[in-house]
Amino acid sequence: MKVLILEACRSPEINKGLTEPLILSKLFTNNNIEYELYSNDGIWTNQVQIDETLIRSRLKESSINIVHFAVHGGAQGLILKWSNAAYIGHRVPVSFLTSSGIRLIEEFQGKLIVSGACASAQFADDFLAAGADAVVAPLTEISWSKLGLFFKIFYLSYRSSKSVKDALNKAVEEFPQYNCYHVFQN
């Protein structure tokens, strides 16, 4: 199992405590799970801007079988980049991974897509049309406060059971506030 974590923060310069990617990176390191993390967040030494070119180039590596989006979502798509306004509240999305963009990324073929973005289930059909094996995403808005811990249970369960549905059920059992998460498959 090798996971690609993609994070695009609205406020990459402030300490946010235990973020989803921070919890996952520690989990994966401590459990010898291979992963790559690309983030614009200042807590990481190598900041990058996530874009479709980066996504395609990393997915061409055949050993990556899970793509984890630690981004915000909206009606236009998964947010890949925010504006640089000085005041965080004035920042707006400037780059999206849209429905049509998702469908054009053939490199999603055979991958499990996991999303931490609010209401990102609206893009499940797009990932499946691009060839993803399955998508784990929420139907509604979600709180990020325990999301990293939720995914910790999910990934440990998935590693041992190899069943996406069983892993999600176990995570929701531990964190029922995330019962809006569903598995989408063809």
C-alpha cells in the first residue's frame, strides 16, 4: 500500500495543530506504510503548489494505489490553490480540480480515491469515470477537528482487511459524526 497525500491549505502560514496530513504522515511512518506528501502548508519543509501536472506525474508511478485529497471542496471542484490575500478571510480559490479535469486524468485508473473535502461525493462519478476503483467521500460538509483520527482508523482497518467498505464502517463506528462518508464503486 502506497498513499499519495495532496494538501492545499487556505491558510498555510498558521499553526493548525493536528491536521489530517500531519496525523496521517505520523501514522504511515510509524506503521511502515509508504507515502508521499505534497502540500502548500508551512509545517512541511518542501512546500509545493498542487496542480494537475503534479497529480499526473506522481500517479504515473505505478506503486501509488491510494490518492488522499486533504483539500477543501466546493461546487466548482476540489480546491488546489488559494489567492494570496493578506487576510485569510479574503482568500478565494483560484485553481480547482473540476469534474471535467478529473475525468481527463487517466492516471486515476485502478486507484482508491479518499477525500477529506466537504461534499466531495459529488465528484465520485467523475473519479469512477476516470477509472478509479473506488471513492471514499462525504456527501455533506464535515468538521475537520477529528478527521485525521477518523482516517487513522480507516487506513489501519483498510491495511488489515483490504476491504474499503469494512474499513469505512470501522472508522464511522469510532467516529459517528462522519456517517456522511460513503464508498462509491462501479
